[in-house]
Amino acid sequence: MTFQFILSCLYFFLPAYFVNIVPPLIKESRFFQFLDKPIDFNKNFLGKPILGSHKSWRGAIFGIIIGFLIIFSQKLFYQFSAIQKISFLDYQRINIYLFAFLMSFGAVFGDLLFAFIKRRLGLEPGASFLPFDQINYVIGAFLFLQLFLKFNFMAWFTLLVLTFFLHIVGNYLGYSLGLHKAKW
């Protein structure tokens, strides 16, 4: 595995990283508070919250919007040869709207899916759920994108491993800055 391959994996998945970063940041910003409503409408399933009140429309919507913006930026930067060398995709030839939707929505879906699973297991929001807290959005993006791209297994495996460690470092920084309540 070369440095360029790792860089290509990170560049490819950059939109999903931003999708995952945005919800806690937008929550702290206090912007668009009218969207700060639980996605599950505070409903229960089998006596437990479906997702929990911390999964808001604001976080999901802005995560997806940022994912789209990052992907459109990648398409814009694709004109440069240095970006072409590290890109797995030809951003000029793919259906950019479909790709942006699948990547962004898939990352949000992965987070929500594992929040649902955590609630079924009786885990509170913020409780550790290793390794899924760190890689849920990789799994979600994989589920949505794999049908569209038939992407390299080694790239997905690399993303799972890299994301696990990057997520731990990022969350620890977020915790240190007061953006996260948990270190993981």
C-alpha cells in the first residue's frame, strides 16, 4: 500500500468526513434552530427511542449539504493534474449529483443506522460502541455507493482502518475543544 493510495482513499472519502463533522459543529453554532428537531420525532420503537433526541434534522440536512459542496469542489479541482493523480474517480464523467447524494446520504444513513442499533441495545447517546461509532458512516457510504461504483475492496478496507483511527483522534480533539461530550 503506497502513500498515494492512502491519499487517494482519504481524498475520495473527504465529503463523508465533512458530513460526519458538520452535525456537532452546526449544533454549537446555534444556526437554523428551527431544524433542531429530532429525526425520530421523539417516538419510541419497542419501548426505546428510535434514534434519540440528539439526531436532528439540522445535523442531517447540513451534513448532506456540506457533502454536496465538497464533492462539487472536488469536481472543480479535478481540472488540476495533481488532483487527477490522486482521484479514484473522473469527476467530470460521473453523475456528480447521484454520487454526491449516495456519498452524503449514505454517510448520514450509516450514523443513523448505528444510532438505531445502539438504542435497541439499550446504549445511551454518547455511550461507547466500538468500533461502530468510528466507522458507521464508512459502512453507510459503502452500502449506498457500492452499487453505483463497484469500488475496490482494498480501498474500502483502508478507509475503515484509517477512519477508525482518524475518528478517535478527531473526537478527542472535539472533546478537548468542548464540541463532544465523549472522547470516542
